Amino acid sequence: MFPADQKINNHPKIRLTIFILAFLIWTGTEMNGQCVAGNCSGGKGTYLFKDGSSYGGSFKNYFPHGYGKIKYKNGNTYEGYWERGKKHGEGILTYKNGSVYRGSFLQMSYQDRNDGIFQR
């Protein structure tokens, strides 16, 4: 399809496709809020969501990844480990009413190993 001496990434259609995908990814991250400090693409930063929630901590590919804390609009907070934008690993979920869950999370949910502590 391409001449043997022409690199695929130099082809105009390929470059246009890459540009469109990059634009869609960039606008998709801005539609839900914006990075207000640091490096939210891959590093440490602070992200403010349109609903008023905020996350501060580590990021990878624009997702919370590593250690961080989110303050939800409703007053609940979660501080702990994240994987690809989901609570994953050890963490503390504190509800607005004062109830606290300390323990393991598996892709957003409490890990059902009875190793967590739920306090009121």
C-alpha cells in the first residue's frame, strides 16, 4: 500500500488521523473539568471537575493513578491508591455524615475480604 521507502507516519492521511485522535483525547479531558495545577497527563497535579469535585495526586494518561485524594461535591472524600481512574488498593473513604471505611478497594468497590473497617 505504501512505497517501501516511505514511512507510514509521514503519510498525510496517517498524520491527519493522529491529529484528529489527539484533538479528541484532549477535548475529552477538558469536557469534564480541567487541570488547575501541575501535570495531569502524567505526574502530580490537581484536577477540578465541572461538578465542583476536585482530585489532587498522581496521574497517568490523564487518569488518577497512584496515590491521591478526591473531594466530592457531596462532601465525601477518598484518600488512597488509584489505578486508571478507579479506587484500587488501600484507601480511606470518609462520608459526609462521619462514617469511615478503611481498607482495600478493587476497581472502585470495597474488596470483599473482610479486612476493611467500617466506623461510624
